[in-house]
Amino acid sequence: MPVSTPSVRIRDIETIPLRIPFAKPFSFAAPTDTKRESVEVMIVRITTEEGLVGVGETQAWRRQGSFETLTGLHATIQEVFKPLILGRSPFAINAIMRDLAYAADHSLYAQAAVGDALYDLMGKALDLPLSTLLGGEVRDRIPVGLALSITEPDAMIDQAQAAYDSGYRHLRIKIGLDPRLDVTNVRRMREHFGDRAVLRADANGGLSYNEALPLLHRLDDYGLDVVEQPVPGWDLQGMARLGQSVRTPISADESLSSGHSLLDIVKQRAATIIQTKTGKNGGIHSIRRLWTIAQEAGIGIFPGNHPGTSVATAAVAHLCASYAGPLLVGDFQTGSTSMLADDVVRDPIRVEDGAVRAPSGPGLGVELDSEKLDRYRIDGGGGS
């Protein structure tokens, strides 16, 4: 006898734009405004005729390869996606996500929040955690790393030691604005931690090939486990040449968006590791496909997310918990427990002893805090 899914129909989609301050200003090699005071987050809330509410998150995170804005995300979701979704069942997610991709192929950030909200709805309709819906937990503890803002050496060591004391053992050193400072920071960090911490560097695509080559040769001396995105995302040839010239493995972040971009990375041997993030890679639905391709191609996987709230962190945690293949230790920029001054859920996901766990409640397992939403909302409350 066929198994039937609950009768659930989508009634409305709301977009909630937020601006949440960083706990401390965060600096990295972005193409513009390299020092950020806050992050812009879009929460999507989908309600059904039966009264269920699913939530998802994406970010307007300006970086190499992405210049999304909250206004643009709102327009895509409300004007393009909403008419395609109303009246449908979240359990038709394969068809829905196909239709969204056909309608706005390059809108991965917008697709991420909508798709994750649909997964949240399915879990709530079935009263199951998302990790169970995705096939069941294969790991209950997910080790995570932390990104360190570009700053002077003493301040970076203070950042890093505080993170280490709280349980982090994988530390990502942002580089790409000043090669001399980059070398000094990496050297001082290695001297300070010795072999007690895994150190990696991330240029966010801020260097040209000719700038990256001598810098990476110098960084080879300090035992980094990876250098992420040394050159712009479009320069796969430069990534491949660097990978052939230096000892430290090269990871792709800004180079990775859709499955097509991953195939290009594999074909050109541009990286041996990829960094996925919920927003830039289209959310749970798309990332599961990326991970399968990467595993079959022998590419390592850093899971993670942009700086954001526990809504996005929950999505990544459930993905990791249910993924049967190998995963590396990625950076989870987890609300007020790592980078931001606050979170917008009632029980934020916390990093404990350098790890997170997937929430045990139905769906994503997080509940929005209405007071926090009102505090950080920047559109005056008209998001439908």
C-alpha cells in the first residue's frame, strides 16, 4: 500500500530582512567594505493552510562572486518564487525546487531560504527532526572551526586563544589585504599554538595569481592544512597553477556555486577541497547534490555557513548529522556563540567543546524569537 504524506498546502510566504551586529567588527579581503560592522540576513517564513510554519535563512553577504542585497532577495522570493509555490505541498519539494531554478537559475541565495523552509515544514508535518527525514543521524557531534578577522598579530592571538579556550581546535586565519601582515599573523599563530591547533588561511579571492604565488610559498613553512580561495572565484586556472606550485592544499569557496561550477573545479583540478555554505550554494537541497559529486570525485568537503543565525546553522547541522560520507571540520559562524552579538531564535545553537549538535525538535528544531526579530528587522514589518 502506498504511504501517503500529510495533506499540507502552502498559504503564504513572508520575507523578514534583518541587520544583526557583529560582536566585534570583522575584516576580510572583500572587494568592497572590507571591515563589516553587521551582517544582513533574510529569514523566510512559509505558513500552511493547516497552521504549520517553516523557516529558512539566507544572507545578503557581499563578497567575491556575490553581490546580493536584501531588496533583491525580497523581490526574487515575493515576485518570482511566491506565485510558483502557493497552494502546493512542501512534500513536492523536488518539483518546487526544479521550478524555482528554472524561473531564476542564478538565484541560489534566494532558493536556499525557501528550500530550507520547505524542509522545515516537512519535518514539522511529520513530527520528525530534519536529520531523520534526510535518512537518519550518522554522527551526533559535529566538530567546527572558527574564522578569525584580519587584525594585528597580538589582537589575532587574543581572538584565537579565546576561541581555543572555549573548545575550538580548527582556526581559520583571514588573509589577503597585506602580505607582510599575513605572514606575520600566520607565523605568530603557529609559534603561539604549536601543534595544539589546526591552522588554515582564507584569502576570500582577494589576491591575484602573481600576488598569491610568493605569499603561499612563504606560508608553506607554517604547516597550514589548507589555503582557501587565494585568487578570485573565476580564476580556476590560477587556482590549479597554485595547487601545482605549493605544498599546502588549495580549497575553493568563492569558485563554488552550482553543480556546474563544481564540475569545472574537478575538470581543471582547481582545488582538492570545497567549502559549501547554505546561502551561496542553494541550501539543503542543492548542497546534498554537491556533496555527492564531491565525494565521488575525491574532493574534501568543508561544511559551513556565512555569518548568520541559528536558523542557517541548524540546516547545516542536520545536513552534517545525516551525511554518511566523510566531512572535514568546517566553520560554522553560529549566531551569538561565535561572531554575532545576538541571535534570533529562542534557544540558539551553541558550540560546546568545539562541536555542535543538530537540534532534536521537529524540522530544523529552532523557534524564532519575535522580540529579536522586531529588534533587528529593517523594513518596518511589511515582508509579505
